[in-house]
Amino acid sequence: MTDEAGKVTDRGPVSFRFVRGTPEAYLRTTLLARDTSGKLWAYDSVYRDSRLIPVWTRQQIGHGWGICNAIL
């Protein structure tokens, strides 16, 4: 991952999980959140009965995000 100046800000593996019985794409979402220490977390979720329900436990996908106040 790089910042807008092209400086590498993070490195790590990229993976995809295909799980039997996974809901249709329009029902799935990933919520991104940053904690107070600057770690970036992904929460894979699905919409069911008009509610967002976590599918897996959160996964740390980055660090050093403490300087950011928005993810676009």
C-alpha cells in the first residue's frame, strides 16, 4: 500500500476467502475501522433481517493509520 506521494506505507499478503454457502454479493460488506493506536481492522459482515451481522472475527489489515481521519 502506498500513500499519495508513492511512499510505501504498509506491506502484507492479500487473500480472498470463498466459503460454501456465502451470501450473495449484494448482501455482503466489509466494514473498515481504525483503533486509537492506528491499527486498521476489517470486519466482514452480511445483512440479514435489516441488520449488519459479523461473519468472521475482525482481521488487522494495516497499521500506521493514526494520522488518517477518513478512508475514501
